[in-house]
Amino acid sequence: MCLCIRMIENDVFKALADPTRRAIFEKLANGRMNASELREGMAISQPAMSQHLAVLRAARLVRQERQGRFVRYEVDPRGLVPVARWLQKYRSFWPARIDALKDLLRGMDQ
């Protein structure tokens, strides 16, 4: 795997490892917002929000667009491609695990 792809993958996982950034990302998954709207209901300062958004932007998970005085943020779905690729490598394990779980549950029913 190309070093640059691995670096992007690492950036994505590091960005999403933080619970605050995951909460911000989940809020943005519901639609575009500015930083003030994102802070609503969160105990976070404006500078901290700016830092979290910078990390999400650097990981290519979020993109921004200036609208007048405000900057609106939204999820960039292309940023999730490294996560999907990573999960794809382990997809072959899922059917066997699900079958094992079914067997276990059947055994518990008897």
C-alpha cells in the first residue's frame, strides 16, 4: 500500500478516535452547520471547536464553504473511503463469525 494512502488512513482513524470529534462528525452527518451551531449542546470553547474542525478537515472528513461572514461545514463522504477500504480487508471474517454466533445461540436455546 502506498505510504501516502496509509498516512491518510492514519489521519482518518486518529481524527475519529477522539470522542469530541466523533460527536462533531455525527452532528455534521445530519447537515451543514457553522461552528456556532456545532457548539450548541456541547461544552466546548470556540478555539477548541476550531482545532477539532481543523483536524477533521486535515483528515479530509469535513469540508468547509464560506457563506458571507460564516463558514459552513459538512461531511465529505470521500473521507470515509479509507475506513471502507480498511473494513473491506476484514469482511471475509464476518460470515464465519455470524455463523458461529448463530450456532452458539441455537445451542443456548436447547
